[in-house]
Amino acid sequence: VTTLACGNDSIPVQTADCMTSITTPPAPWSKPNVISTANPLSVQITEFDASHGPIKAYAVIVTTDMSGSKPPVGTLSKTHDNFKDKTTNTYVTCINEFPKSRSSDPVTNITLIIGDESRTHSYYNAKLDPRSEYRVSVAGFTQIHFDPDNDTIDEDQCLITYSEYSTLFSPSDSNNVGAITGVAVGSVLGAGVILIAAGVLIRKKRR
């Protein structure tokens, strides 16, 4: 520590390393990657940079809005119920919290699940509608707080940054996939039976 005077600085009497307090995380450099579109969906992200403080939680945000590159202010208090009531087209579907402070490796990929019908606080992780198109963003927190009245995220009390939205995607209907697979397998088996029967008849005629 030195003091300033007219002329020369005073002789340092003590040196100390100072660390800044926890602040808003740096914006991530990559978008979420939807690696599986069958309900429930798998979304892969690169861990957010923890140089401004340990990442305490991730919130997965779903939207049917095709405008903007990131979620608007006020999104974090919106739930699937608000989406279902058509009062919003952008909502939080789930939150992944980390009970202990930890450092994040910015080259590590983690996978988040959308549509497993779980509940975290007031957020319901509902399955997505195969008839709709969506985009996904992920919010990373170095500080997260919840409104005690409704158990949704209190955005004003958080330190947060958002990823850009993913590319547009439509979830596939797992029931339809199963039905299509069953029809395809049944068709193959049926064709096999017909070929075997035809072979038997040809052999009998030759005899």
C-alpha cells in the first residue's frame, strides 16, 4: 500500500493481493446444441466461464418466439403454466442447481434434459409439442435467488448471463416413432414370410 504526496510516493509498508467480488458471468461463446429431438430432448452446452465466480445454476429457457437472439428481460419468472395460458411464448422449463460452489472448466460439455416432466421450484419440465418449432437458451448464474412468494427466480437479485438461442428445431413424437418402427418391422417380417411361402410352393411344383 502506498500513499501519494506532492513529489514522490511514500515507501510501501505492505503489499497485498486483492480479489474482485463475484460478478455476472461472461457470455458463453457457443449456442446450445440440441443433440436429440425425441421427447425428452437432450441439449448440450459448454460450461460457462467461471472466472467471475463459480457457476451456481443453469436455467433452460424454451421459446416459440422467432425474434431476438437471446431471451428478453423478465423471462426468468415465466413458467410452463404461463406458456400454456398463452401469457408468454418464452419460459423456464427447468433449473440445474449445484449445491456446492465449484469451478467450471470452460471446455467441458454438459447435457441438460428438456421434457422429462420433472419439477424444480415452481418450474415444470413439460414435454414439447411435436407440432411446434422451438429454440433454446441457457442462463448461467453466479448468484441465484428465488421469490419467496411464488418460488420463481427473482431476476433483479441474480447475477446472470444468457447464451444465444439454439437453431430452430421441432421435437419428434416418440409415439409416432415407435409406431413407424413397428410398421416397418412388421412389413419386413411379412415380406419374409411371403418369400418363404413362395419358395416352398416353387419347390413343390418342381417335384
